[in-house]
Amino acid sequence: MTNLRKSNIKKLPKNEFDVLILGGGINGAVSAAALAAKGVKVALIDKGDFAGFTSSNSSNLAWGGIKYLESYEYTLVNKLCKSRNHLMRSYPSTVKEIRFLTSIQRGFRFPPFFIYMGTLLYWAMGRFFTKFPNYLSAQKIKELEPIIDTSAVNGGFEYSDCYLYDNDARFVFNFIRSSMSYGCIAANYVESQSAKKEGDIWVTTAKDIINNDKMEIRSKCIINACGPFVDPVNNISGETTEHHHVFSKGIHLIVERITESNKVLTFFADDGRLFFVIPMGTRTCIGTTDSQVESPNVKVTDEDRQFILDNANNLLDLETALTKKDIISERCGVRPLAIKGKGGKADWVQLSRKHAIDTNSETKYMSIFGGKLTDCINVGNEVAKIVKGFGINMPYANKKWYGEPDDSIKKEFLHRAELMDFDALTPESSSEPLTQRFWRRYGRNAINMLESIRENPKKGELLIKNSEYLTVELEHAANREMVTKLDDFLRRRSKISLVLSQQEILSSPGLLEACHILFGDEAEAKLNEYIRDQETN
């Protein structure tokens, strides 16, 4: 158990909090960051790791929702475009513009030029913030991207949206880390088992999943941000809501990089749903499926894999067809979709991903349903407004809680990095220069990490072969990022297990030493735990 986690778990039952947040996905993370920065006394627990479920299984796209134009949701598209632009301004090193190259097959339900007119509307609704869309003939598509099979293409277009340069889970965790810097007491692997009101105070019984210890956490308010588990948590707490969740399963396969183009290739799969080929550094991410399921606990099936492989092989002009042997890693999760009322099957073409927040002012309890990464700043602001309406004191109500550190800090970091020729240490396996990646991932903390490398050059070396991550990053994760299991680091604080196969990771001679940095005397036990978990999954 990390010292930070151990310390925070001791504090959870000893304090009375203004707000207890259940769930450390994107909705819980931005709620914690917004409230803690504004002076609210916040606690946050998650029964797994932070960003351990839906928030680590996205397409890494932060887009304005162009697909919702088809269902005439102009208000939603307008809002999402505004949110997307705000994210790009606030996180310029993380949320970046990228071109989407879309091919339309002959016989599709709309002609290419008609859809292209929609991209012009989308560009206008996006306040002309991105590059101008271009209409493309099949011949031009082939010239721009030879890997696309244009034999059945009727035309297409190129437009801009944005994506997360790093992985989604890391983006979420940085909000958790920010909240802790403002005093939030957060802990992963702590499960809420029940909650009841005693006078004006909620008493939540929780269990430490790691050692089975139970505790009681007292708070004036509760925010249920449990993602796909919002409904069962509400049932336990006795809270009724206007909305509930239905689930759409999505998977992605990560393979070796199949094109040098830094564009998202967009198609409509053989069943009419969107299909992406997304750059991921030295790898390519392909998918996704979109099918209704009853439970949030899902796994990749052979049928899922074959669907994605078949569509990739049909839509791309590859020298050698992709097979299951080419799969390096997989992402699998559900999108929790907010709908009103009870029951019923959802129309996945029409159903949007907009969020909804149901509140009970009498009990000071709120539930967050659905949502998109693109809209995360709005969710944080909305939650803060509701909590203030609950009568919770907010000493710094106007405090800005999001965004990268100011330019003076960045200039200082860049100056020090240049003086020590930091980029010269960039590993061959890295998809970008070290200076760029360190600033994006660690912000102001990157300055101290540079100093550690300057004092001890060995901290600037790789431990896990073919990964991007230096020894100093492992030390930082051990001290400040509440890495409780090895998968927390490999999958969510970093993206090592997304871009390296399990065989590559486990055969790396530095893996055990990495575990010693992360877990000290528990290194071998944590490594064996990771191996067991991978075998069962």
C-alpha cells in the first residue's frame, strides 16, 4: 500500500466532509477538482482504481458530436463544440486538433456532398475554431491516404476535431491529483457499501478492498459519480432518480502502426455505425463496436474481434490482412447512456451521450448520469453550482480549477529542459520528445523531476524495455500517484500495457526493479498479483 493511500485512508473516518464523491471516473474527478479548488472539504473513493472502468476505455477523442447533427440535436452539438474549444484552449499540450478523413461508400444512406455540407455547418457551430473542411473525391482520398481501399468509395471529406494526445485515464487522473493538491482526501480500492442519513449527516459504510477493513465516512452531501454503477448505488442508498442508465458496449483493438498519417480515418462499418482508425503514437487503434448490453461488466468476445478485423480488412488496402495474431492489446468498456424513465431498448443512432444530473435538495444527494469527456469542465462547474445551492460554504467560489499551469511556469520548465538537453534522453521507443511529454503529464512537477535527473542521470534511463517511461517517472508515480496495483501504473498512469504486449512487458528485465520502486518490499507479491489478474482476464 502506498504511503499516500495509507495516510488518506486513515483520514477518511476521522473527518467530517462537506462532500463525499463516490467514483473516480471523469465525472467524479472533475467534481473533486472543482469543489476542492473552491475550498470545499472533499473526500473521494472508488471501488477500483481511478479511471478504472469507462474512463479508461474511450476512443481518446474529445469531439464536438458531429454525429448528432443527423438526429437534429443542434443545441447539444453547439454546446459540445463550445466545450471542445474550451478544452483545447485550457489544455493545449493535451487536447489537440486532429484531421478526420471520412470515406463514404457507394449506396450509403446520404450522398458524400450532402454530408460534407453538414461538416460546414459543424465548422460554423464550432465558431470556426478549427481548420476548414475539405470535400474529397475518391481519387483525392487515395492520394492523401493510400491505405484506404477506395474501390467502393463514392467520395468523402476532411474536417477537424480533437483528441487526447495521451491516454484518457491519465487525463482523468490529473484531475484527481489536482483535487488532492487542494486538500481532497482521495483513495482508490475503497468501496461504498451503504449510506444512510443520520440527522443532517450522511454516514457511508465503506470497505478497503485491499485488506477488507471497514470504515464510516461522514459527509453533509453525497455525489454519486459511479458511472455505469450509479443506479445500483442509488438503490442501496434509497435514492430515486428521474434518469437511469442503459449500456452500450464498445471495444478497440491496438495493432502495429498501419499508416504514417497522423489523421483519424473515419468510415461507416458494414452495419452503418461509425468505425475509426486512430493514431496512437507508435501504434494504431481500430474500432469500435456499439451494441446494447444489459450489464456494465463486459469482455471482448471472438465475435467482437472478428467484427473489427473484418471491417478493417474490408475498408483498408493492407498488404497483409489483419488477424488476431496482430492484436497487441484491447480496450473494452461500456458507455453509460442517460435516459428518462425505466426500461426499454435504446436506439443507438438516435441516443446521445449528453449528461444529466439528478438532485435531491432535501437529502443533499446528487447523481451524475452519462456524459462525455468533451463536456467535463461543464460537469465540474455544474456540480459546484449545485453543491453551493445545497448550502455548502464555498470560500473560493470564483476560483478557476482547471487548465495547465501558467506560462511563467512552463517557460521555467522549458528553459531548464533546454539547458540540460533533455530531449537528447528521449528513448527510441518514444512517440514524442521528452520535454513535450513531461510537461503534458506532470506540469509544474516536471521541474523537480528534471532536477532529480540532473543530480542522478540514472533516473533518466528506461527500466521497462520499449516503453517511454523513465525511472524518475516511476519514482514520481510511487510517491504521488497512489499506484496500488501494477496495472494502475501500466494501464492508467501510463499507457504501457496498451502499446506493449503482455509478453513484452513480462519479459522486460527491468520489470521487477520497476516493481521495487513502486511497491518496495511488496514488489514480488504485486508482480505475481498482476500476472494472476492477467491470466484470469
